[in-house]
Amino acid sequence: MTETTKRTTKVWAHRGASGYRPENTLEAFELAIRQGADGIELDVHTSADGELIVMHDENVDRVTDGTGLIKDMTLAQLKELKVSTPAEPSGIYHIPTLAEVLELMRTTDMMINIELKNSICFYPGMEEKILKLVKEMNMEDQLIYSSFNHYSLLQLKQLNDHVQTGILFSDGWVNPAMYAKNLGINAVHPAVYHLKYPQFIEEVKRAGLKMHVWTANKPEHIQLVKDAGAEAVITNYPDRAIEIIEK
Ligand code: G3P
Ligand code: MG
């Protein structure tokens, strides 16, 4: 994987700098770059015509002026929608494709955490498509893949043994690190509250896995991630996290 800054805990922007710009938009990723983040996290789905779409939810209802499932809409239909936030209802933002985000990120040496959102809608063939695109763009060293769908992570590994993967998991799992290690997965991606259990941190260290923690936005949570010696903090506020990590 590429190294950016000397920070021992890297700062990855969750859905971009989504505390300041609408989540998963090019503008949120551009701001993460400007704020000096070490990486970004983004969510991916597949449209009706097979395009890789960067958005969090399975449907467009929460963050755009449209309604419906991504899997039922074409790229052209998705591109017509306006992304807006309560703070910026004018909707000057649009849904990006994965190719567009990668095009922006290839100008940097930042890490890119692609979260495959394929636990509710399954998007057959999405793994192959993502790997093909990343390879074509010559960005394989910048990528780590995560998902709540662990079969999908195994499929990525089967397609390319060199890919970096991280498991996402639900609340209250005991020793997910051992589980991940047994599957040949490289990292655990816990929600920040898992760090309240010293046993959990010990299990991750014992397994020799990397730990990338989400979503730490409050200063005390960012501090907790730093104190746990995690490799990355995933946050909506990269500037805030950088200040605390570098203190
Ligand atoms: O990848 C970390 C985090 O983004 C997982 O949850 O719902 O924010 O995609 P969510
Ligand atoms: Mg995510």
C-alpha cells in the first residue's frame, strides 16, 4: 500500500469530507484532498446498465431529489438527479461514478477504501467490474476493499490474491480479528465503540491485522482511535482528526 504522511494513525475521509460537503460527491472528495487527508472511504452500488455508482444508500431518496433504487435506474437517469443537503437545498451536486472518483484520486497518493454495498442488493459481477477498472487505471496499490458481505471479500481475493481487504461487522461480535485472519482478510474495520473493549484491541494485535476505525467524529472518539494504535481513523471531519492525531 502507498504511504502518504508520517502519521502513525492515518486519516481517511468517510464518504469524503462529508461533515462539510454532501457525502460521496466529488466535492467531498476534493475537500478531503485539500484538508490533507491520507485517504478516503466511499460506498459503491451498480446501476441498471451496469455502471459503478458512488452512493451510500441502495436508493436515491435520502440525498437526491429523486426516488427509486439505484439497481433499477440507468446512469443517465442517475446523472439527472440533484444531490442536496438540508444546508444546501439548491442541489448543485451530482452522483459520481466510481471511475470519476478514481480519476480525481489518481492525482494523489491517497488510499481509497471502496466499501462494496452489496448486502441488501447483490449486484452480480460487481467485484470483477471494480477490479477491472482499478487495474485499467493502474491504481491497485492505492486500494483497500471492505464490505459487510464477506463472501464478496472472499470473491475479490479469489479474483486477485494481492488485494487488501477489511471486514465490516455488526455490533457486539467477539473476536472478529480471529475470524478475519482465518479467512485471509487483512484488516478489521470496527465501529468506534468496539475500542471500549480492551480485549478487542488485544485480539486485533494478536492476529496481526490492521485496524481502520469508523466513524470517529467527536474529538474523544478520534483520541480513542489514536490511543488504540489503529492504522486509520475514518471520519467525516479530516481537518479535526488531523489536528488531534498530530498533537
Ligand atoms: O466503511 C465504514 C463505514 O462507512 C461503514 O458504514 O454505513 O457508513 O457505510 P456506512
Ligand atoms: Mg461506508
